[in-house]
Amino acid sequence: MSDQIETLIEKHVSLVFKCWEVIDFIVSQSVGGSDTVEKVEWLKEICAEYAVKEKSYEVADFVDWIENVLNYDFDFVVDDGSTGIYAKEILDYAKAVKSKDESKISTLEARVNDIYKMKAQKGKPQHTIQEDSDVEESDGEESGEEPMDESEPKEPKKKGGNYEDEDGFTVIKRN
């Protein structure tokens, strides 16, 4: 594999990561601990390496692989479906570069550059990420717990920004 192909794929992966709101969240919240930034750089490198070496371009396999890394190395679960979008983008670009499909390369680069420019102009994430989206509500009767007293005053809804809900989960709200 030529150095030029590797360099192109590495640059594209880096730009894709700048567009991905999940990565912004991980860095801003130090999800990976004190060395979060270094872990994200490492993740970029191994994603680029995966795309360079991959021959089958199976998006589902790449998604599983990325999500496993995020789960084990960052203790983070992505449930907004964005991993598939960005994994496909990376693999499509790698395939186009390896096959020297200049038209496809230009199209993919333009699309990611447009997303990056829009994100930079807005300064806000495109997706809302909620860590508690898989939690089922219960009235407490099945587990033997007493139901919550409905007369207790509830906290007022927050007007944007991050806040912790009544279950202790951090909810990310887009302004």
C-alpha cells in the first residue's frame, strides 16, 4: 500500500472525526479519563489503519469494531446510530482511494468538508445524545419497591445544556 493512499485515508478519517458529535462529546466530557485526547488520537489512527488494511469493506463489522473500542476503552456506548454513518463514510472513501475513483473521492471529500463547515458555522452538535435512552420506566410494583409519591415536586426542565436527571444520568440538550 502506498504512503499516498495511507496519508489520504488518515486525513479523511481525521476530518470525519471532527464532524462526529460523539467524538466532541467524548473529548468535552473527558469520557476516556485524563488521557481522553490521546485515546481519541489513537482511535483515529487505528480506524485509519483498519480502513487502509480492510479488503471486504463490511460496514457492520467496522461499526461493531469501533463500538467495541468505544465501549472497552472509553466506557461509552453510542446508541444514536451515528457510528454506522461515519464508519460507512470512512470505508467508502478508503475503497474509492484504493480503486483510484477520482469522482467518488471528490464527492466524498466535498460531502465531509460541507458537514465540517456547517458544524463550524453552527457551533452546535447535529445529534442529541442521551445516555439513558435504553432505560425502561417502571412503576416499582414488580420489583417490590414502593411506587414514587406523585405529589413530590418535580424539578423544572432545564433550558439547554447538560444536566443530571432524577435517575443520575447525564442528559445532553441541544440549545
